[in-house]
Amino acid sequence: MHEELRIWAQALRACRSGNWDLAEVNLHDLQRLAPGCMLCPMYADRVRNARSTPMTADWEPVTVFDEK
């Protein structure tokens, strides 16, 4: 469990800083350690979407929910 938390922390830092390569590596490693984790695919989708959207100078790591 300690290793999973360490990798999650790294993945979140990478996502928040826009380091998509590192985020993908960490999410892949985490998926291997915890194959039943439901958050890994969700964050992997976010990383894929973020890669397709150019980052601007005012980019912020904020999630906007558009449905309940």
C-alpha cells in the first residue's frame, strides 16, 4: 500500500505540473500494482485529453465538473 500511495503522489504531481510523460508512466506502474483501481483509467483519459489540448500560459490543473 505504501508503494501505491507513493506512486499516486508522483502521478498527481506530474499531472498538476503538466508533465504528461511522467504522469503516464506513473499511472501505468500504478495500474500494474493495483489492477482493480478505478482511478487509473480515469486519470489516464485526462492525460490523453490534456495532451491533445495545447497548454497556455494561464493553464491551471483544475478539474471542472459539468454534470452530477
